[in-house]
Amino acid sequence: MPAMRLNWKGLAAAAAMAVAAQAATAAVPLPSLGANPAEVSVSGLSAGGFAAVQLHVAYSATFKRGAGVVAGGPFYCAEGSVLNATGRCMTHGSSIPVSSLVSTTNSWAASGAIDPVSNLSASKVYMFSGTSDNTVKQAVMDDLKTYYQSFVPAANIVYKNNIGAGHAMVTDDYGGACSTTAAPYINNCGFDLAGEILTQIYGPLNPRNNGTLGGTFTEFNQSEFVTGHGMAATGWIYVPQACTTASCRVHLVLHGCKQNYSDVSDQYVRKTGYNRWADTNNIVLIYPQTSTAATNSCWDWWGYDSANYAKKSGPQMAAFKAMIDRVTSAGGGGSGLPAPTGVGTSGATSSSMVIGWNAVSGASGYNVYRGGSKVNASPVTATSYTDSGLAASTSYSWTVAALNASNAEGAMSTAATGATTAGSGGGGTGTCYTASNYTHTIAGRAYALYGLTYAYGSNQSMGLWNIYATTTLKQTGPNYYVIGSC
């Protein structure tokens, strides 16, 4: 969970980033498997549990089968505050405003920032909270149940809260003592939690494979979908043998804090119990990974990376969606065209952004996606597009796909992020400063709080407060700065 101290990475982090870059080069692209887009779901522990709720709610049209939540909490629980995250959303030291969070959900759905909440009515939810979990108290999960009951029928919700588990993913045959809370945060409680989650989401399953798995583990290149933003260069995917020729289900598995590959090696990927159920039930498993640059290796569920962390436009959120899109597409995205390269943003105004990219040989046009939703009404024939109708002082994420002569899409590009200016800033005025987050604070353009950096005026999250994280800030008024470019 969030570290309540300043986070200095030092030279070891720079070396780790170099190794990660090499790993991304060696890793293979995430495969296009033609998996069933109607059979997609997500689950996660701790920070992964909060992120699983975010994905389920924000992308409810994608994760329509449902979600499994272990030691998580209500959607947008932290409301962008690390104090809320470590307080009410973990210890429940103060009340979680569930009714207000429900109202926010409805408002964002009405504006298109997240998918329509009507999608949630047919999904299934499994919740687990250990009685010995003192990291995310059961009262937080109780509030999550109350939140979900505003959108999901009570009959579609299972809440298991009577096992003496600590803060961990629970299995029936691997890990530490059940009541402990310690690395690798996988506990043997004699309870098959992965199997219970998948059964609740997908219904009765074939018996699990307790022997040698027949499928394949592959380390894939996450940098295709996002670079930076607290995500590692590579992730993992498990593909059952049957899924190489048949259309299968897809389940996204999100680890907790201090559980990525750098922290616990492949224990979360291989030892949490999901794979043996997937092997006999035609379920593709995607295991995204955070990087060592992420605060405590956590997913962004309180805003350490982006103010839009809980919306479809959040960089991590858009990356997860793009991974699902790739796995559910057929034959390299349908057209065989490669992903556009050099995708970037420029010319920010308070309500628009220019997205540009390099031409793809053989492309007849392009589609542009903001936060996973297509924004162009007709194919874009140029190599740039101006996206308008945006909110001021807001970060967004865009991806681009090339089209062949039949308008079939190729592979999706890496996401590019950018922020609109303040309402009075305009797109071509103001002074830009590109520097480390530490330098920005010394110069008075930003401030540090609990190891994170925020721009003065707009209060936009810039990421970790150290000399390695670099951000471009644009001054749009007296002591007012936004993330963006001139």
C-alpha cells in the first residue's frame, strides 16, 4: 500500500530501468488470439483489488462478466488523495462516503468518462476479506458491498468474510501461514480463492488441472501499450493449449503492492491458483506488472500517476483496455497492419489536443482512441488529428490504429498522454519548463507530499518526487502550472 515517506530510487532504480528496457526488447508482442470479447473479467488483491473495481466500473462494457475483489474498496474511494487512500480506504479511520461515490459514478457515466452503469447489472462479483486483515479492514470491504449493491443485483454478489486470513491472496496449498501479512502476500488457508472467483464469474467449471499445465507462459512487451506511468516493460500471459485454436475467455489478474515480478519473482503469476483452473476451462490469463517506479509497486488507485486514474482516460486503465483489445482481436488486429509509431501530443489548448504519428505503409486511414473510445467519426487520412471538446487542466491518453482498404484495424499503438491547459491558458501561450520533479519543487513550480509531486495551481499529480522522474510543466497564470507542452 502507499508508502508514507519520501521515495528516493537512487542509481539502482536507473540500472533497473535499463534492464527493464532490455527485457522489453526481448519480450514478444502480446498475441492476438481472437478471444471472446463477451467473456472478459478481472480480479485483483489489495491495490489490484481497488484497480479491479476501477476497471470493472469504468470499462463495464469490456469487463462485462464481472470482477473478483480481494481486500479492495469502493470505486474512486481515495478521490485523488493519498491521505484518503491510507486512511478511510484502508484503516477505515473515517467513514467512506459511499453515496457520494455512487453519485460520482453516475455523473461520470453520464458524461462518458466511464461506460454506462447499466452494463453492471448483468455482471457477477466475488468479494473476499480475511478476518485477520489489518491492512484493508473488513469495514472497507463492507462499504464496497454497499457500493456494488447500487449497480449489481444482490443475487450476483458473493462476499466471503469468515476466514482468518491476513492481507494476502489465499490458496489451498501454497504460501505462508493463513493469518500472516508478509511477503509474498500469498497465504495457505486451505481455501481455493482463485477457483471460487472464477466459478462465481463464469459459473460451474471443469475440475482444475493439478498436474503439469498444458498451456504456455509468455513474457510480453507491455511497452506496446504504455511507457512509464508506473508500469513495467513486460507482463505475463498464460494461454491454455485449447486457446491457440478456439475462442476462449479472458481474465485479467492484478497483483497487489510489493507483488510484481521484481518483488516476488513469478510467485503471483504461477502460485496463486488461477492457471490450473484456466488450463481446463479455456481461460486466457493476463498478468500485467507494475514497475519499480510505481509507489510501493502498487497500481494507481489514488492518483499517484494521473488525476484521471479511475476514468477510462487513466494511462494504466487505457493500457489494460488495449491489452484486452489485442487478445480479443484476431490475426494481428484483423488487418495485419503494424501499430503506428511515434504517437505523441502537441498544441494543447484548454479544450483540445493534437495527436500525431508516423505513417504506416499500406494504411488507407487511421482511427484515434481517447481512453479506449474512438473519437473520429470517419477514418483519418492524415497523420495527425485534433481532438476537441476536452476539459481544461485534464490529462488524457490516446492510441492510434491503422486501417486497411476495408477499414479493418491493425495493431493498436502505444498510448500517448497529454494534458489540456487551464481555462485561461490557451494552447500557444505560456512558458514551458522540462525538469526533474525534484527540480520543479526547488524552483517553486510544484510541491511534494508523501513522496509524490503535484503542480502548483492545477494540483495535477506528476508522479514520484525524485531526480529521475521528468515532467514538462506549462505556466498558464501566476503560480499556476499544468502538465503539458507549448
